[in-house]
Amino acid sequence: MGDIQQTITEDQWRQTKLIWDYHLMGHELRPAEVAIGLGSHDLGVAAAAADLYHRGLFPTLVFTGGNSPTTRARFPRGEAVHFREHALELGVPDAAILVEPAAANTGQNITLTRDLLADAGIVPATVLLVSKPYMERRSFATARKLWPDVEIVCASEPLELDDYVKSIGDERLVVDMLVGDLQRVIEYPRQGFAIDQDVPEDVHAAYESLIGDGFTSRLIGA
């Protein structure tokens, strides 16, 4: 943890680590017909996707995402467009990349990418879903709901929690984001957006405790 601990306590850090570990699916990487890089504030998604492409895990890479209030300033031309540019800088050939520039949420990331691929004559049976580390479980649950006939394998930049906090530069914001994503894992199945995911008791207790401590800026409706 070192010098990154500035505004959260040891106990809050322990709770955050429980939630971080829960969000990671722990899938074993294997070749897929297509990879999908989910747009967000985190350019590490594009870097991870580029690395996996160079490792020969897939021939076609789709970046998906328009803008959100949290990404408009950083990626003014849209998340997918900027992610594509970063992947090109990292040596992924232009011919291997498709761009879906309109999605405004994870459900649209999945459905609009599925439609884009179908228009290109690609109907994959296996998809490698590349996201922020703490978004693996939510993206998996969303994809399984909306694209149930496809085998989904999740991947993300291989970072430990403290390294991810350093990459973002704001430990309190990271806790807020982890809590917010867990809320969506819990709530979205009831709204028809995702399949159910079992949440262990200790993870749920950590979630409730952190909400009680005010880590609420990324909750639905916040």
C-alpha cells in the first residue's frame, strides 16, 4: 500500500481489496474469434487489448464507446476512437480494428458491437471481453444476458489494486468506482440488464460498510 494511502483507512483498504478481487473473473486466457475493448476513462483497456492482439489471441479487435460525462473531456472524439488511436500507436494494424462509436452504456457496448460484427459478416462463437479490471464481472454478466450464445472470456490490464490506484492517481475515486460497479452487479439483473452473480457475504458486507463511510459518488442516481 505504501504512500498511496492518503484518505482511506486500513480497514477501508481491506474492504476495497475484497471488492476488487471479486470483480476479477479469473478467466484463463485462450484464443477467441474476436476481442471487444470496452470504452471507459481508462486507456489501459486499449493497451491490454493491443498486448493480447500481439500475443496472437484474436484476429479482430472492436473498440466500442461514445462518450459519458466522465470521459468527454479526456476523449473528446469518443472513447472508441481514442482507444483505436492508442492501439495503432502500439502496433495493432488498422485492418484488424473495427470501431463502434455510439454506445453509451455496457449493454449498448455489447449489442451495437454484435450488430457491427454481423454487418461485417462476423458471427463469433467466442469473444474475449477486455475491460477495466474492476469491470470484468459486470461486463461478463451483461454479455451473458444480451449475447447468451457466445462464449465470453474476460481480460483486463494485469494490475494489482495498489498499482491501479497509482495509475488513476485518486484512491478515493477508485473506491467509489469499485463500489458503484458492485451496485450494478447487484441491481442490474433485477432490471433485466445482466445475469445474476452470487455475491459472497464478506464482499457484500464490505460494500455496505464503504457505502456507510460515504464512498457513494458512483452509485446509481448519485
